[in-house]
Amino acid sequence: MLSGWFILLLSTAYLAVLFAVARFGDARADAGKSIISANVYALSLAVYCTSWTFYGSVGRASSGGLSFLTIYIGPTLMLMMTGIILKMIRISKVHRITSIADFIASRYGKSQLLAGLVTVIAVVGVIPYIALQLKAIAASLDVLLLEGEADFLPWWLDSTFLIAALLAVFTILFGTRHLDATERHEGMVAAVAFESVIKLLAFLAVGLFVTYGMFGGLADVFQRAAASPELERLLHLDASRAGTWTAMILLSGLAIIFLPRQFQIIVVENVDESHLKRAVWLFPLYLLLINIFVLPLALGGLLHFHGQAFNADTFVLTLPLARGAEALALLVFIGGLSAATGMVIVETIALSTMVCNDLVMPWLLRSSGLGASKDVSRLLISIRRAAIAVILLLGYIYFRAAGEAYALVGIGLISFAAVAQFAPAMFGGMYWKQGTRAGAVAGLSGGFVVWIYTLLLPSFAKSGWIGNGFVEDGLFGVSALKAQALLGLSGLDEISHCLWWSLLTNLGLYILVSLNSRPDAVEAGQAERFVDVFRHSAQETDHRTWRGRASIDELVSLLERFLGVARARQQLMLYARGRGAVSWQKLPADADFVHFAEAQLTGAIGSASARVMVSSVAQEEEIGLEEVLDILDEATQVRAYSRELEAKSNELEQATAELRAVNERLRELDKMKDDFISTVTHELRTPLTSIRALSEMLHEDPKLELTDRRRFLGIIVGETERLTRLINQILDMAKLESGRAEWTSTEVDLGDVVRESMAALGQLFRDKNVALTAALPDRCPPVLADRDRLTQVMINLLSNAVKFVPGGSGKVHVSIHANAQRLQVEVADNGPGLTGEECSVIFEKFRQGGNTMTDKPQGTGLGLPISRQIVEYFGGNLWVESVPGEGANFIFTVPLTAPEEPQGDKKHGS
Amino acid sequence: MKQSSPARQRLTSLALLGLPLLTYPILSLPVGMWAGMPADYIYLFGVWAGLIVLAARVAEKKA
Amino acid sequence: MAHKILIVDDEPNIVISLEFLMKKEGFEVAVANDGEEALAKVASFFPDLMLLDVMMPKKSGFEVCEALRADPANANLQIVMLTAKGRDTEVAKGLAIGADAYMTKPFSTKELVAKIKSMLGVA
């Protein structure tokens, strides 16, 4: 069998690995390269699965069937309420909250009383849970050593006590390694995530081994169980326990966020709110996986050990051992150890923070036990270390006192019911501004008392530690006071019974007292900031609700005492830099500085103690409740107003952009007009230049030779005609533009139009030695149009073509095609062609082909726009197809007349 | 995640959908054995897995 | 020896009138129809004065003027810009890049002749 020393060695080695993981995580965090990813965050949440899950679920399934699942369904549903969790995270970040006690205390006016109360509830409530972990490790050791040297330890050393002591040392090393107490424990989170993987793997391994190694698979286990009358009932839910089922879901749903360790992991250790997106499904998936084999394992154990003595809580160990699979049993033991150590480490760190900040600090502050010591930060760490040891000692004592009486699951639920007491104060605090400190104190105390009476004390009574009269017969023999059947409420299991009465008392008192009490200014301010955390940003309003006098030196020495000199100086420097100052000595002791100091202290000693410390050195003026609310309300209004302004300025910006675009367009149009006038001017002045020069010479020199006179007069006449043409075109364009052009529509044979135009320009082509060819049908179907206008288009296209083709080698070809709907005329040349951009530009008014700066414009830039207007007037199109360097092909279409005549239609269609 | 983001609202509605599906009286509907396994076992894990898949799709969807 | 004048314009009728006018005044005349030809003629004809149109194919009058002024060999060449676009900016641009005088089309033949004569120092 396995040797005790070997197991001890293995456990120590495993813990050393854990420690290495933690050190690695811390080192990376110090270097600013956090290893806390969304996946690590989600896995670290699985600290929820303690040895209670690891061993206890199988135990519970052995007696209660599927009812163990409620403990995991509740967290699944609660986690999906992302809004609630996100709000908790945001509030905690804004207010530098480091524990659930601090959360509640801070919300209700930074109350020391409440902080202490919550801490007491948490410690008392969770100690049974820690005892449970000790019990689980002890039990698993017992199983492994059953046939070996169970007494390998000296008689005076109890193995469970040894475990508790080891865990205490280990936790101290883990959680309080840093002197500064305000930092997150990234190394711890990494180690917890690592442990989560180990325990899941171990559990799945034993699940597969039993289900598929010892039995023939899931269906086989279930069928064999179904055959046994005792086991058959475990396969199906017991509908008569519907109330318990729902109560357990509620209870576990509350536990997942209110257990101190869960609050620590989910809220305090959260480095990035977006990690929640991964956790919301990955953590439930983890829960699902670790639960799949629980029922098969329970059934397998019950089937295998039928008729023998057994402890269902240790089936995961005894089943592999029964088959001699010692290595697997060791893996399972390590898995269970993981589950237990993870829980103990995080839980005791969370509790020790609370004990230190909310129980010990207030006491030290009041009794001035701090004296004049210069640096309290070391003291703080020592207090935390002591708290860890004391909490584990208390766990051990509970284990001794009451542990034997309960199965693992029972103990865990006691703790769940205790932390469920935080629900009214927490939820009320986050969503109900009217909730007051008095209400929270009343509710918490009432619920806690009921919990003690109906659950904790009976657990002691069960172990015989105290008399069980109050359970059996009621306190003082009054049967209405029976601890687990208050006012005669029976038929419920003890957990549901406690949950029902304690939450009823808690919620009732919280609401009733809240409605009948008045918050003070601090409390009302905090209520506003908590409930509307998404609207109030951190610094904006906080320093406005503080007014008074303070001294920089006193505040700084306060920080140095509690944070340590080095860390305090570092924070001060960062803060000064944030405010744009060279050094913190130069800063004024204003409200903002006081707020900074209080926030820093809150991280170290909790909000309540921090407030007490700060007010000890800063003389605060009393600000009335109304004024605080006014300031906060005003801040809200200012924000709403600024949002409105922002919307307005967005609108303005948009309008400006639109205006700018319109302006741009106008400017472009203006430039086009300017260019046009400049072009027209040029075109007018050029012929005028010749006319004037030649006329002057004729006028002044009567003795000019006749041939010169003739030549000059000829030129003058030609230039005059050119002027006339230009003026006519401008007027024509203006007419077309304004729609005042006169049209005479008749039936026109387009072929004739083309032939006439070609004849008219024939001389021009011959002069330049350009070949003009045509492919025209003898008769074209008639179109309804203005003959002269079409001729104008044709002449324009032909004269353009002859202008651009090279003399000598130039070729222009005209063709007409007809289809059912329209005639299409093409004028193709072999000139330089046009680029894609030019193809569209040349039809714009005042634009011409070629660079107007270096190429002399070949016309007015109006020919093509005029032609297009004409063709479009008759319902056709004018466009150009061209490849640069290979000539251009100008095409226009004219629709055929009378397509409505059925005869004509048929003819064209065939 | 921003305040009242659609993803948060969808996740919350998933929780509100899951609660009745995983509690009584609906939970009393699956009875007997399905494919050689207890109907309750299949139903509970099935609904649970379904919720997880939906939550993953909602949460991991790029905004 | 008669002064040499180079006429640069792409409008044939303007060239005809200017050529006739200058010859009648007793100058030796050469003609170029675009910017590139103008630069070639300057290199072979060595004119004393140049009548330079602005809007021409291949090289604008501005470009021709800039090219000539970049070469110190042409320092003594006088340039009179002729333009049909009468905008002030163009006059300013022409003078800025080194033209000696500027005439807007249509111009008075008397004025043009007087200006040329004064520029060449002919009585």
C-alpha cells in the first residue's frame, strides 16, 4: 500500500509546483505583463468547486440522486445576470473596495459597525466550510493509508492539525507575500486556475475509469442501477422535494457571488471587466463537465460496494483502489488536495483582509494601540498573517467539535445559508437608494441570529456538543420555537427551513427599518454613487462633497504609516504627475487630495477605518444631507446637459460639413463659369485681332497693292464669319439651357441627314486629306425629329472627328444600325482617342478634350454639350466609346417613331 | 461591456429562461428512461448545455 | 543692319498680319507656329525681339519664355507677350517670368510698332 511519507512528499511537491506557478504569476504582474487572461479568470472562478464538490457531490448523489446538481445550476444562472456582477465590479473598482464587508460598509456610509458585523457573519459562517476542507483531506488520507501505516505520525501529532498548520503556512506565503496589502494577488489567481485544471482532469479521469473501465459505459451503469430497487429511486427526481430544489438553486446562486472567496475572485481580482464575457459560459461549462460523472460514480460505488461498509464521500478514491489503480488514486488525491487548498487559500486571504480591516483596525484605532509607530504597513501584514492562522485554527476546532456528525455536503450548505444573509443588504445597496445603514444592520443581525438558531446550533447539537432540547422540544419547551420547525413550519429540510426564515427576517427588517430611518449625508451620498455608479464617475463628484481644512504633511505621514514609506511616495508621485504637478509637496491640501488619500487608505484598511483615519487629521466641515444630494443631483444634471451639448455640437458639425460640400460645389461651378468666360473671351479676341490689325493697315496705307488688299479683305470676311458662328453657338446653348429653343418635329430619314452632312463637310476632309467613308442603308425607318437639329449634331461630330485625326493618314467612318426600337449612328475615327475620364468630361459644358493650357482649344467646348441636349430632347442618347491611342467612336441613338402601331411592331420584332 | 448593452440583456433573458426550465413544475415532465439513460439526467444536462452554448454565442459575439 | 523679329503664333491670320506689319516697318522677320518651333528658330535665327503668343499647342508662351530666360545666351532677347486672355493675373505672370512687355489682343498696330521701336531703340 501507499506509504505515508511518500504521500506527504508528493503533496509537498505538488504544493511547491503551485507555489512556483504563483511566483511566476506575481513576477509577471510586477513586470506589467499580467498572465490573467479571460480564460484564467474563468478557471479561477472554479475555486467554487472545493473538496465538497470533489468528494461530497458523489456522497450527496448516493443518497439524494440528482439533487446535487442544484448547487451548480444556481451559479450558472446567476453568472448570466451579468449586469449585477458587472455593477459589483464597477462599484468596487471606483471605491477601491477589497472585500464584501467593505462593500456593504462603504455603501451604508462607511460604517465600522456594519463592516464588523459582516465580517463576523462571514467568519462564523465560513468556518464550517473550512473545517469541511480539512475533513475532506483527512478522510482522503485515511483511505489511502487504510492498510498502510496509518500511525506514521507521532501520537501527539494529529494529521488533520498538521494539514491545517501546513495550509496556514502555505496561505501566508501565498497571500501576504507583498508588504503592500492593496495589490491584487495575481499569482494566487494563476495558482487557483492551475488547480482548477488539475481537479477537473483528476475527476474526469476517475469518472471515465469507473464508468468505462469498471462498467460498460454510462448506459450500463444506469441500467444496472435501474435493476436494483434501492438504487432505482436515485435515477429520478423526487417531485415532492420541488421546494428544496428551488431553494438550493437560490442558495447556490447567492453563494457564487457572496462567499468571501468568490467575491474576492470575481470582483476584487478582476483585472478587466471584459473577462466576464468568457467566464459567463466557460465557468458553467466547467461546472457541467465536473458533474457529468458524479451520478455514475455514486451508482458505481453503491453497486460495487453493495453489502459492505462504505463511505460514499470517498468513492472516488475507494473505487480505483478496489481495482488496484493506485496511480489513479494518487491523482484523485492530488485533485482533492487541489480543491481543498484552493478554497482554503482564497477564503482565508479574503477573510483575513476583512478581519484585519474591519475588526482589528477599528479596535486598534479606538484604543490608540497604534501608538506613534512610524510604519503600520508591516503591522497590517502581521495582523493578516495572524488572522489566517486563527481562522484555520477555528476551522480545525469546528472540525473536531461538529465535523463528524455531518456529511460533507451538509457542512457546505450551512456556510451557503450564512452568506446568503448578505443578499438583501447587497442587492438593496446596489439598486435601492432608500436602503439605510440602520436597515442593513437590522436585517443582517436578524437573519444571522435566525441562521445561528436554526442551523449552526443544531449542527453543534447533532454532534452532542450541546444539548439538543431546543431542536427536539423548542427553546424553554415552547414547541413554536423548535429550532428546525419554527412556528410549526415543517416538511422542509433544515437548509430550506433556515433559508426561508432567515431571509424572511432579514429582508423584512431591512425594508421596514430602512423605510423608517433617515440616512445621514455620507450615507446618502454613497447610496447615490453606488446605485448610479454607471452615471457617476469616480473623482468627478467625490471631492465636491467634502469641504474642510487639511494639512498635506499630516495626510502624507498617514499614508506613509499605512502603506509603507516607499509605496506611499510612489503613489504620491503618480498622483502629483496625474495633476500636472512636479512634486506632491507643491500640491494644495484640497478636497481632491483628501479624497486621494482616503482612497489609498481604503485599499489598505477598508473604507470605514480609512474614513476615521482621514477625519483624524483633516477638519471636515459638516455638509448637510440636502446639500450632498444637491451636489450629486447637480452633477447628474451637468452631465445630462453636457450630453445634450455634445449632441448639438454633433448636429452643428454635420450641418457645417453639408454647407462646406455645397460651398465646394458652388466654387467649382464658379470656376467653370470663369474658365468659360475666359475661353469665350479668347475665342472672340483671336478673330478680332486679325480683323483689327488688317483693317488698320488697309485704312492707313492707301497705296497697298491690290493682291494684298484682296487677301486681307478675304481674311477679314472669314474671321467675321467665325465670330458670328461662335456667337450663334453661345446663344444656341443658352436657348437650349433655358428651354426656349424652337423645335419643328417631322418624319426624318436619318440616312439623308448623314449624307447631307457628309457632303457639306466634304471639302474640309479633302483639305486635310482625311478619308471619309460610310456604310448607310438605302432607306432608314423614319424618326420623328427636327431635321436641322440632327444635321447640327452630325456636322458637329464630323467636324470634331476631322479636327482630331492626323492629316493624310486620318480615317473617319460613319455607319447606321437599326433595331426594333431605335436607330444608332456611329462616327468612328482613328485619332488619338480619349481616356476613360475624358469620355465623360467632354460632354460637360465648357469642358474640352486635351490640356487647355498647352493645346489650343479646338472649339468653344459647346459643340458636344449642345449635341447631347438635342439628341436627348428626341429621346435618344449620345456617348463615346474609346481606347486611348486607337481612336474614338461617337454614337448617338434616336428612337423610331410610332412603335405603338401593332403592324410596325410585328415587322420590327420578326 | 457598456451599460445595458444588448449582450447583457440577452444573457439576463437567458437566465430568466433557464430558471423555469430547470425548476419545477417543468422539471417533473421528463420521466422514465431515454435511450437507456434516466430522462431527468438527459434533460437536465441537455438544457444546461444548451444554455451554455447560447451564452457563449451571445457573450463571444463581436460587437 | 535691320533688327530681327521672330513672330510666334498658331493663328495663321494673325501671323499674316504681324508679318506684313513688321516687314513694312523694315524689320527682318521669321515665323514660328508653336512653342517648340519657336525655341528652334531662336537658336538659328538669333532674333532681337520676339512677339510671343501665350495660348499655343505643344508649349505655351509661358513655357517658351521660361526656357529662354533660363539660358543666359538669350539675355539680350526682348520678349513681347501677346495674349487673348486679358486677365490681370496672366499679365503679371508673364512679366514675372521674364517678359519685357505685354500686349492684349486685339491690339492697335500703331501702339505695337511704337512699343517695338522704343524697345529696340529705333527712332
